[in-house]
Amino acid sequence: MSLPLLRLLQLADSAFPAGAYAFSDGLETLVARGRVSTAGDLHAFLHGQLAQGWGRCDPAACALSWAGADHTELDDLLDLLKPVAGPRLASTRVGHNLQRAALKLWPERLEGFPPVRHQATAFGAVARRLEAGQRGAVTAYVGSFLLGRATSATRMMRLGGLDAQRVVSRLEAEAAACVQRALEAGPGDLGSFAPELDVAAAEQEGLDVRLFQS
């Protein structure tokens, strides 16, 4: 195994101390309301996220960050494209934690690393410093999102680990299309349309019982 690939796998691992596992971005609300309760529902939710929601925004920001786009401008754009406070703050908190952990793990490779705010920009920029290729970095980022949400679902639903993994495996074509779209995108192509999820994310703090911060 090459060292860049090993570093990228470590960066994308759910156990990496960035805290991404603590956020559901509204999925918890949908589960609590019975909108997502089966493996089929989870598949539909993740499909929608790749096609119209998260997948239209963050993977492209990751690719652009890897390519050397201005991080401040990218982060400002992501602020605008994440109108709900919960997901926006989750993205910046995970981005900060990811950058801080990476600086401690690979200080010689991240010397002089510019400060970034959002998870997508941090992941892309760190992956490049770790000598991971752009396509590999974006693929790992998309895979990390899917597996993270699938794992979260097993904590909230009557869904076993194998069933959750099967949902992810059925989304291979959609994930590949998401990665390709991200690699071809410019800043003006970033955007998403997931109003139900935005509302769910905004209302999550009002749930009687919560497993996730947002």
C-alpha cells in the first residue's frame, strides 16, 4: 500500500478525531418522525443527498480546495450555501478539528498550512498535502460521508450493520457520478436543493431525545 493512500484512508476513517460522527445534519429528525425508518428509506435519503443535497456542494468544494482555489472564498461560499445554522456550524467545527488533528499527525507535511473553516475545504487541502490524488481525495470524502450516515442510521434505527453497508453498496453508481461531477465543477456550480432536510436540521434541537449534536 502506498503511503499517500494509507494517509488518505486514515484521514477519511470515521474514527479520525474530527468529530464528524457527532452530527447527522437532520437525519435524526427524519428518523424521529418516522420519515426514515427502513433500509429503503435510508437508500432514498442518501440517494437524494448525493443527487440534490450535500453531493451538489461539498464534494465540489473538496475538489476545488485540492486544486488550490482560494480557501477564504470557498469557505464564504459554503457559509452562504448552508443557510441552516446547525449543519453550517457542524461543517466548520469538523473542519477545524480535522485541520487540528492533521497538523498534529503530519506536522512536516502541513507546515505553513493555511487556516480553513469548512470540512470540505479542509479535507481537500489536507489530502493534497498528504500527496493523495484529487480523484482519490474526493472519492474518499464522498465514501466517508456515506459510511458515516449509514453508521449513524444503525444507532437510530432498527437497522443492522450489514443492511446499512448494503445500502451504501447499492449507491456505487450514484457516488461515482457525484465524484465525477465534483471534479468537473467550478465555484459557480456549487449549490443544493434539499428543503425538507434543511427544515429537519433546523428543528433537530427541539427533539425530546437526541443522539447527535445537529
